Amino acid sequence: MVEDLIPEMVAICGPDAVVTDPLELRTYECDGLTAHRCAPGLVVLPETAKEIAAVVRVCARAGIPFIARGSGTGLSGGALPRTDGVLIVTSRMRKIIAIDPVSQRAIVEPGVTNLSVSTAARPFGYFYAPDPSSQVVCSVGGNVAENSGGAHCLKHGFTVHHVTGLQVVTPAGDLVWLGDGTGAAPGYDLLGAFTGSEGTLGIVTKIIVKLTKIPQLITCLLAAFQTTGAGGAAVSAIIGAGIVPAAIEMMDALAIEAAEMAVACHYPQGAGAVLVVELDGPTADVLADLAKVRALCEQSGATEIRQADDPDERAAIWAGRKSAFAAVGRISPAYIVQDGVVPRSSLGSVLDEIARLSAACGIRVANVFHAGDGNLHPLVLYDDASPEATAAAEELSGAILDLCIAHGGSITGEHGVGVDKSKYMPKMFADTDLDTMQLLRCAFDPVGLCNPGKVFPTPRLCGEVPGARRAPHPLVASGQVDQF
């Protein structure tokens, strides 16, 4: 029983770092995807890597499942706890250990917020490129688990492109390093395999990330269009011209309405869609691309174009886009944030089909997405007080994922699979593909204690019997990981 572990957890982390009160436990019952809820059996808040390793060893010996959680901003139920498990929360591990402008690296703990890395690096002329919309609060450890991207991943890449080393606690309780900090270590790419593994291969305790030089010039365009189709045509034209903006984001009329209510972003009135296009790099290159982007937007039917070079003006343009997810709460009591991907060439037809599905079932959908790489974030609005409305919203959300798959896309771009999308994995992958993926998971976690029930549809286990008490990890049972 998980309650039996309380004395050992208190001994490891201290009494103020162990949560047992039922009401306090409910604080951790879900991540940003509130449709899935489960109160954890026990919560611990370690402050060091050694404490996490000790906690994991206790769980491994007892055969108790454990789940890592960062800031709780995930949108796939990836950090959903279990009533029979221990939730290991890394939010107290918030040290920026080093900012090294010479090697263009930073070393941070997993609870460090995404934006704070750029803030710390800015005096040296650098920034941390991955920037999810929740970057003010989301943690770098969580970004590693989900391989988060953000608005600027079109040009600068996802988390995996910026992580050069990870200190992790294995499911056996070992404290090890993956990668050497250079990003060029020989051998199998375990670092790449771990990044985006959604907490199923171990728990991150330190992260070495690349820092990017602040560009010589950054400029931003806000282009308004009558329809999302016209905006999509502009996106295709820009990419087709060989231009790679730092970001191309799109919002439809409903998302714009919500953003206006929330932050008064003052986007062009009556717009059916807006594009936010940011360009960065050497001044000459940015100015040349800027003229081309403006001309392509005009040719695609832009009704208004605004330009912002000043940081405050750029921040004002980005305010509406960055607030979009939270802002939708102003116009709907509940909503599902979806995360599908389609080829850029299919954007127009997929958006038209989403609108048709929305109209057919009478459920509103606000579209916010990374248009440059086809990563859609449809927000399915519904009343969670109505079981029928909830079921209909979940059905529409699933239909959107089916639509993405049908167009050669994916069920997730950056939010992960978690518990929310595991049932869709067989629609993307054959049984042999899923079995091969599971081999990797079992190599790290043969007993299946590390964030079980996520990513893979059941029953894909590592030889264990569902419902039976799990045996200790083989390395733990043999005594090989008793000491550091």
C-alpha cells in the first residue's frame, strides 16, 4: 500500500515535502487537461536529485508506481497521478545552476520555468529558443518530457534540438547522465529517445540546454484576412517562396474574440483570421524577407497589415496569441485543447472540414495554431455541466484527430499522447510498430512502474500480469542500486 511508504518518504524529503491530506492531494489530481482527474495516493516534493533517486528506489522496492510532475501545465494527461502511486513533483527544484556564454550552454534543474532561462541568459546576449505559450509557468523538465515546441519552433526547433545533456533517475533509482553536454556524443542517441518520452523512461533532474544568440533584428507582422483559407494561402505562399520565418501563427475569428475580451489586443476588427509572422536574423536578410512576406500577404488578400519592430509593440501583437488558450475560458465554461498536425498543403481543406464538423454537431471550435508547420490547436468549446455536451465535445475532438491522420498528419505535435490520446495510437501505428516502441520502454523500465498507463494503449506491458502486485525491479532486488 502506498500509505506504507510515508515514513520513508518523510525521512528522505522531510515532513513538509510529503503531502498526505486528502484535500491537499486533490490539488494534484490533473494537469492542464482537466477532463482527466485522479487524486494521487501520495505526493512528495523533493529538492535534490539524490532525494528523487531515493524516492524512486523506495517505490521500486515496494512495487509502487510513480509519476513525475513539473508545473502541471501539460495538456495530454501525461502527469495524471494514480491512487495507488506516488506523484513526484519537481517544482521545488528551481535552480539555474550555470549560464555559460562561452560554450553557449545553460544548466538548469527541472522545475526552472522556461522563460526564466531566457531572462537569465539575456544579459549575455542569448536566449533559450523553445517557447511554449505557457512559458511563463511551464517547467523545462516538463518541456523535456513532452518535447515541447512553441511559436518559434518553425525556425529554431523543438526542445530536443536544444538539449545536449540530461541527468536522469532511472526507474531502478540510478542517477545517470545521458549526453555529454556537447550534443555530439557517440553511440546510440539515448538523449533523443528520452526527450519526448513523456516521463515513461525516468525522471529528469538536471538539463543542459543550448543558448541561442539574440538576433541582430527582430520584426513582426500582423496580417488580417477575411477567412482562414486566405490566411492559409498566405502561409503556403511564404513557405513556398523559401522564406523561413521565426514564427507563423494563425487565429480564427472566435479565438480573436476571446483574446480581445481577455487582453484587449486590438487586432483588426471584423477579421476572419489573423497571421502573426515574426522574422529574425541579420538585418539585411530580415529586411529582404519582410518585403517579400508583406507582398505575399497582400497577394493572398490581406485586408490590413501592421508592422512592429519595437519590443513593446511586438509584445502587444504577441499578447493576443500567447493568451489564446486561457482566453477561451471567457467565452466557454470548458474546452478541449487539441493538438494535431497536418501537412501545410492541407491546412485549408482541414480547416474547412473542422468547420463542417463543428456546424454539424453544434459545437463551437476556436482555431489557434502554428501555421508554419501545420500544428493545429483547435479548442473545442462545451459545457462540462452537461454529460451529453461533454461526450459530444470528446467525439468531435476525436474526429479532428482522425481528420489529421487521414491527411497524412499526426495526433500530436507537442502536447504529447499521455492518457488522452493513447487510444488513437493504433490508428497511426501498426501493432509491430507499437511493439517495437514498447521494447525501448521495457529496456528502461521492465517492471512498468514509471508513469504507467501513458502513451501506449493497453494491454502492452513488460511481462507483468495486470492487477497483480508488481515485483521489485531486478536491479533493486539484486542490491546493485542500494548505494550511489
